Amino acid sequence: DSPKLQNIKKQRVKKLGFNDTPVFVPIDFRYDSLSQKLSEYGFDPFQPTFVSIMGVSYYLMMDTFVDTLSELHNLMRSELEIVFDFYDDTELQKEGSARFSRLKQLTSEVGEPMAQGYNVGLFKHRLELIGYNLSHMTPDEIENIYFNRNKTGYQAFENVHFQKPDIR
């Protein structure tokens, strides 16, 4: 994230009572070395690690995101848990995706245009090639688990998938 967005997230994390446990690393995945950036912030690849990369893939081409996940996989010398989401651009052609199309338009208007979404099958295959087993959660599963029982009126996006890859 940009430093401005990271500061907002840090404030939210602190408000939740996590203090300084999470480490936020500013990085431009298109140009920066993940290993180098993590090293600059004191990352120890020998320590069990949880990495959340939610909302990042929307702005990266598949090759860049897969390269990032590959670099993380190769860096680790201990347990690693990752969770991330991505959007399936084939779903944008279907009826009912106006909400996500509007989100893409709004992010573009504020200078953060989204990249193209990923083909689910191809993306899964690419991640398996670098050594990940995937726990895939479809948009319907996300809706049923996280949104059906709430009273907020929020809904899952019809084309956003969650992944929790396990290292082979």
C-alpha cells in the first residue's frame, strides 16, 4: 500500500488492540524486490509467518503477483500462511457485476486503476507450479460464510475469490 493507506490501516490495527505486532512494508510489487524490502523491515524467514495480501492482486498483472508469491515461497525457511483475494474477470461479463465494475471505475478515477482479473483455472495452475496447494473459496462460499448471517447489508462481490495456499 501507499504510505497514506498504510497509516490508516495501522490506526485501525492499533484500535483493535494488536499494538505493533503486524509489520507493514511499503512496496511496489512491480519494481521492488520482496526479499529486499522484507529484509529492510527486519523480516526473519526462519520465524513462522502469516502474510495477508488482501486487495493487492486487483492492481497487479497475474505474472507480477505470481512472481511475488514465488519469491515469498522461496524466501521462507519456516512455516508460512498466506491469505489473499483476487477477482475473476470472466465474471464481470455476467449480469449482476455492476457493483464491481463501479468499484473499478472509482479506483481508476482516484488514480489507482485495477489491472485485469485472473482466470481461476490458469491462476491455480500457475500457483501449483511454484509449490502451492490451494484452499479456494468461491464468491458463493464467501457470501454464505461471512455475509449471510450479518445484519449490515454488506454482500460479497460476485467475482472475488479467496485463496489460502499451503506450501507443498
